[in-house]
Amino acid sequence: MALGLDDALGDKLSAGVIVSTSLHQSSRWQSFIGGHPLPNEASLASARASFELLDRANNEQATVLFLISGGGSAMIEWPITDDISLDDLRSANQILVSCGASISEINSVRRAFSAVKGGGLARRAPRAQMFTLIVSDTNPGDEVSVASGPTLNPPAPNAIEVVEHYHLETVLPDSIMKAVRAQHSPEPITGSSLVLLDNQTAINAAAQKARELGFECTTLDHIREQPIEEGCELLLEHTRDGCTISGGEFSCPVRGDGRGGRNLETTLRCAINLNTSSHLVILSAGTDGIDGNSPAAGAIADETTLQRARNLNLDAKQFLARSDSYTFFEQLNDLIVTGPTGTNVRDLRILLKSV
């Protein structure tokens, strides 16, 4: 997105701050490698640099373009009060992404303890003219959840409801709980926004390619954000002959200390429950190229997966119990490893079936 803006504006772009997974070499940009999935010192440094640039834009009544994409919730961060430390931020994020909550629920809590999220960035420059361009990793109409909405008006506060629902009151740091209990509706912000890409873009592209390859193709728009066990059951139940495609992000609580993420676990769960009377291959992968705490985007499985695992004395259910799906598929050589793709429009699940 930054490269595209450089190409489009050239010298009209006077200054910028970019936080990503790699450094951006340009005299006009201050570049930071932010933490993901947990914030790091560079996440704080990028927020400080952004505040300084926005203060300048506000004084000059300048035009500001925000380029927002998935991952920003961790990559750029600043606590809403001084008593919240970086360790508190990291602990809170780890607890939230592991508790089984949906992304919108997680972000509703993140906004309560952040000076960046929920429009926090945009409020630094009320006199500037602001435009937001979004590559969305959330549901259609839920763009406020992309990077926890640093430039958009947030929905009504409900952080305490989410915390209580998932019984997090005693596990979140005290400073975080203090901010959650003090959450209030912030001042509204102005500006316009446009979604450039989203999960539907990836689904449509996959479906078009499948049809070009001669497959009958079905998309399952209703299988998107279910708890992972339910989502996997629905996938296998509704898979049709030919190609079946589903997107979104299942909620996936972490139960053990293994390596993996929701895509690897989706593939493993489906492998365990596959009907071996027909030939079915499933691929589940994150479009950002990274799944959970693993270096893989996801994995593939078919009706031979469990037997091949048994031949290696691997117990699939034990790997599932300790959230170690990456290690399972690594030993089978069935990982999908792309490296970071530089974009994120949620997950993609592709199933090919023949009788």
C-alpha cells in the first residue's frame, strides 16, 4: 500500500509513517517493524512517530491518508494510561487472542486500553482532512475492526461484557481491567473511508480459478466465524462434489503450548473426521502467510492423512489436544509455507471432493 501511494503521489507525499513486518526504504517514510501477534517496542515507537506526524498535520491543516490493514492491532499501539506497561499490553493481547473470542469481540476490549484504536489516531488531527484506505481482514460492514479501527468511529463500548463473558476478569492485568471498567464513548471523528480488498476478493479469485480448472464450484458464505469445532463439522457436512470454498476466521481457543493456529487446526480437525469412502482434499490457510505462532500459512489433508500419521506413530488427537497442529503436519510434509505475503484478507478454506 505504501509503495502504491509512493507511485501515485510522488513528491506530493511530504512525510509518512509505516509499520509493517519489514522496513520500507524511502526518505519520506519513517519505517518500523511492529510486533505481531503481540506488540513490541517498535509498536510503541511507531505510535509515537505517528502522533508527532499527526500533530504536525493538525497544525498545518494538511491532508492525511491512512493505509489500514490487518495486523495493525499489534503492530502500532500506545496505552490509554501511563500505568499500562508494554508487558501489560502483551499479556492482554495474548490472553484475548487465545480465549476463543471473535475478532470483533477481541477488538472491543483492545479499544478500551488503547490510545490508537477506536479512532484514536484520527482524533490527533481534528483540523486535518482525512481519508482512510482499507485492506480488510474482517466481515463486510465491519471495517471498524480492521486493526481495531484507528481512524473510524467505533461501535458502542462493550469491553466489560466481553471480558465477563469469557471470564477474563481475574487473568487480565489489573491496569487493563481498570481501563476496561473506565471505558466510555469517545468523541466522534470525521473523514471518509474506502475498502480496497477483503475476504470476498480472495473467495471470488479462488472460485474463478477453480472454474477455469474445470471444477464445479460452491461457496459457503454462512461458514465464516463459528467456533472451530462447529465450523469444521459444517465444512464437512456441506462440502459438495467438485470445489467448495469458505472464508473468514473460526474462533480457536489455545489449549496447549504447541505450535499452530486456526488454519492448521482446521485442517487437522477435518482430517480426523473425514469420511474415507470418498476422496476429499482440504486446504486451510491464512492469506497473510502466517498461521498463529507458526511459520506456515496452513496445511492440506485428505483421507490418507491419519493412516500416514499412524505409520509414523503420530496420534492426531494428542497433537490437537496440545494445540500442536504445526508439528503434526510438519512431520507429514503437508504444510503450506508461503512466507509473509504482505497482505491479509482473512483465511481461505478450499475443499476438493470426488466420489
